[in-house]
Amino acid sequence: MISQALDKARKYEKEYGDKIAKKDRPEFHLSSRTGWMNDPNGFSYYDGQYHLFYQYYPYESKWGPMHWAHAVSTDLLHWEYKPAALAPDESYDKDGCFSGSAITLEDGRHLLMYTGVAKETLEDGSVREVQTQCLAVGDGEEYVKYSNNPIITSRDIPEGSSKYDFRDPKIWKDCDGTYYAVVANRPADGSGQILLYESKDAFDWKFKSVLLENKYRFGNMWECPDLFELDGKWVLLVNPVEMLAEGYEYHNGHMSVGLIGDFDKEQGVFKVEADQSIDQGIDFYATQTTETADGRRVLIGWMQNWGTTGIKNWKALSESYS
């Protein structure tokens, strides 16, 4: 049985999404069924279709408590809307189901890994968002949140690291059967870092290492990490906040960066050999990749970034980066 929050979102998007004429939507790019969209999530090939979820607030055209919307395609050009997949309806994600990824399990189920958000009030009266990593399992249509959520919490991060900036897990399965996940985090120095986790079954996770520390080299907090092998090299994608320009590179402020190098699986560290911006335009952020059925690596991003949305609550959203 689906929750009241998810049922409400589905009824709303069905009623109001169907009122938006096809001519008012982009021909090429996937647009929000209703309301607000940002980060692409759960980009994966499952059961003969490409599945794309995205950060979603169905009720207004501005950021709100995040849901996961859902769409499918056979060619990455033409998309069919599916009912919303996740809503913030549990104690650990009551204030948002933030970004994450997806993978096909050995038994054929579709596994979603996402960040759950629950606000807490501090002694000084301020409110912060505790972020944990969670799972949901489904069949491409319906998804059920894992009974033992959250599966990675502040107990599983290095000492001094932030439980408030700890999000956006990207999961994959290695050739030896080990499951890995990279998660964005902020260490004690306030810069960004990427944490690496491993699992034998994709449900029981253990912290392995700090994959890479930023040390303010590329902006501040890193978001939406992605790690994959391509043409004999490893590529780590990160999305820095408040990136400073360097020559002709990195003029967008909040943008996507590709770090090229080597991944030492035994030590769990990434060694950077080169870096480059992924896109020079202002409208490209929160990248995520998947491998196609014929073995290609395809990347998708959000056609906006936090510096160009023009939304009134950008200041509130960016407070955690200061």
C-alpha cells in the first residue's frame, strides 16, 4: 500500500500534468510533469527501458520537500511519465527524498539508493537537515522503502565530517561482485570530499575510505559524485558549489567538473591526473551517467544551476554552503 503523501502527489501530477499541452513542453528535453524539478536521479537501464527519476516538488514551480518523479524511455529522446516513485513519508526522510541512483540486483529487482532528510533543532534554536542514505526496491513501477532504512548514517562517516552535508549516493557493482557507492560529504575544514562505501549484497554497507579530498581546490561543497571507468581511465564527476574561475575554465560558479585519473580499489582512493569542466554553459549541473544496453556511457544533467534559477529561496538553500 502506498503512503498518503505519495498517493496525494500521484493524484496531483495526474490531474495537473495532463493539462499541460504537448506544444508547451520541450520536444527534446524531459521537463517536469508538474511543478519543480532539479537533479536527475536513478538514471539506469532496467527491464528493457531507460529509467530516469528526478528531484521533484509537484505542487509549485519552486523548490519544496523533495519527491522522486519517474519517467521511462527506449531511446533517451522520447519520454513517458510514470507515477511519482518516492515521497517524503518516513521519519528519516520526512523533509525530503534527496538525490541518488539506481542499479539492477541479481534477482532482477530495481534498487534505488537515495538521501533521506530529516530536520533537527539545535540548542541555539537553528534548524539543520540531517542527511542519511536509504534504499527502496521495486519493479520499475512501484517501489517499497527498505525496512532497515537508513542504511548509512552519521555513525558511518569520518570523525569531524558533517551529517548535514552528506548526500547524493551513486551506486555501482564491480566486476568482482562487490557493490560500491560514492557519497558527497563535507569534512571539518568546510571543503568537499567524496566518501567510498562497499557492500556484498547492496543492503549492508560499510565505510571504506575517503576517496578524495577537495581542500578547496574545486569550489566548496561537492555534490552528485559519479565514478566510472572510461577508455582505460577512471573518471570522477563532481559538482562543486561556488567554483572560482581559472583562466578560461570554471566560470559558472556552480558547475560540473570531470576529474580524470586512477582509482585504487584496494586502498579506496582516487588519484587525479587531469581536470576539466563538463559543460561551458550556465545551465548544466547535477550530472549523472549510466551505461547503455550497447555499452556506451551516457551523461545527463539538470538544465539549470543554483546560481541561475532566480528562485527567492536560493539564499536559504545556500546557507549550508557558507
